[in-house]
Amino acid sequence: MSSQTTEQRERGATATGSISAVIDEAPPKSEKTSKATSRQPDAGLEEDRDTLVRLFHQMLLIRRFEEKCAESYSLGKIGGFCHLYIGQEAVGVGAISALRDDDYVITSYREHGQAIAKGISPEAVMAELYGKSGGCSHGKGGSMHLFDKRVNFLGGHAIVGGQIPLATGVAFASKYKETDQVTLCFFGEAAVNQGAFHESLNMAQLWKLPCVYVCENNMYGMGTSLERAMSLQNVAEKACAYEVESEFVDGMDVLAMRAATQRAVKRAREKSAPTLIEARTYRYMGHSMSDPGKYRTRAEIEKYQQRDPIKLFSITLKENSILNDKGISDLEAQVKEQVEQAVRFAEESPEPEPGELYTNVYANP
């Protein structure tokens, strides 16, 4: 066994032990332990105030944006499939905050929040959900296929695990062109059972590619629980088969996600080496808007809502005098206006022209 793999195993075991109490087990009964799970560690608070407030603002914006999406979908203004990111905001915001503007992000169909975090405007995202020409994909992609080359957001992908080999190819292109750009790839834990995941990690390690693979483990693949679908349920451990560095992270802690991704991005940029991050998180809504969610109990959802990533981070910010109640209220008001503006833009944006069906079909028409 290589020293790299030994270090990886030791770190993974430590991380798993520290996180399981707040992610996997039942809520603690003692008052002392309950207080411990109602807040986040202060690690990461050495960041400057502007960065911390920006992270909180992005998480809050994504939450309110997704809530408005649910409302608009129920009113029939958004059609097709619609997968919401509510509960998982800390993963996307924390990870993407560790990137440079010219780095790449590629992801699955639950991508509204990640698109906003990467720099696509809420207006362009909402218009795309409405199927309007002002959308980032000109109304042709909808909820599952957001794309914007200008910010290197390379799309949401509907095929489970389909984006993982694409991300590996993008990272190969960066290395081939001798840039120091990094590719960040998001996928759910159900994609780990696809052969594309294993083939990609093997190739990324063999060819030393600057790719960071982020598994958003919300413990359900559609309506199937992790326990029923995966023999080895700690996804981070699977990296050992390919001698890829890995970390297991509390995905409800935006600062933990930012720090872990910063380490992975540094490794990719300086050593051209891949990393697998398992972010243990939880989605509060169904798999999609059409999912009644009868495979989960109300008690289970409420257990994880005790560690709502936005609530936890707001407590941390207030306890460390970064924000007070008024500051949070002001941000809420700002975010509400941003979301309302996104809806106005989407509703006023025109329908795509019929000729749009024939644009961007081929790279060189």
C-alpha cells in the first residue's frame, strides 16, 4: 500500500468518526450534545468578513430562488422536470467558492443553485426554467440543462453519471493545453454505482488530471435509500481502489466544504492530481417536484432540518459578530427583491423564435 493511500485512509476514518454523530445517527438526547449539533465549528472563520457574508448571501439566495421555483412550478409556469436544491446549498456554494472564475463546473440535473453560485444570473436561470429566450440556454434546456460558456458552467446533465467522464475529458483538455484550470464535477451518490464513475477515477489517476469529483450524498437515489443500493456506503472509501485522494465532509457546513475543496483545488492546480470529496448532505424536498416522497418519514426530514445549513451558518455568523439580526433581515430583503426581479424578467422575456430549433445543434453548422 502506498503512503498516499495510508494517509488517505487515516484521514477518511477520522473524518467519518467526527461527522457521523451529526449526519448519520439519531438526534442526541442530552442537552450538552444537542447544543453541539445546533451550531457549526468555528473553523474557517479566519476568512474575511466579506467572504463570509457573500457565502451566506449566496446560500440564502439559492434557498429563496428554489422556493420560488416550487411556487412557479405549482402554478404551471415551469414545465418538465424540476429538481430543487433545498437543503444542499452549503455543498455547491462552499465548493464553487474555492474556484477561480476560469475554472470549470459540470454537474447533474439538480443544478439551479450551482449555476447561480458559478455566476449565471438568477434572471437567466429563471428565464430558462420558464423556457424563455432570455434563459442561459435560450429556453431550449429547461431546468435540467443550464449552460453558460461565459462563466465556464458546462451544463446540467440528465443521464445519471453522464457528466463524470465529460468532466474527466475537460480536465484532460486543460492539462493538454497546459493551463492550470481545474474542473469541478458534481454528482449524486446513485451515480457512483455507474461504471462511468469508476472508469473516470481510474483514468484521472493514471493520467494525473486536475479534476475534483464531488459526490453530493443526500442518501437517496430518487426514492431508493443508500442502504438498499450500495454495499460500501462510504463513498469516499471507494477512491482507495484507484489511489485517488479523498475526503469525507459535512455537507451541511459551508466552511467545511470550502476548506475541503480549497485543498483539492490546490492539489489539482499544483500537482495535476484528482480528488474525490464525499459531501454528506440531505435534500428536504422530493427527488423532483413530481415526487410525493412517501419513502421518507416526516420525523426523518425534521431530524435533518435541525442541521439546516443556512440556519447553522447564521448562528455561527451571529455568535462571531459577523452579522446581527438586522444584517440578516437586510439580506433577506435584498434576496427577496433579487428573486422577484428574476421572476419579472422570466415572465417578460419573449418565447424563443421557431428558428431557434436549428441553432447550436452542431459546433460547425
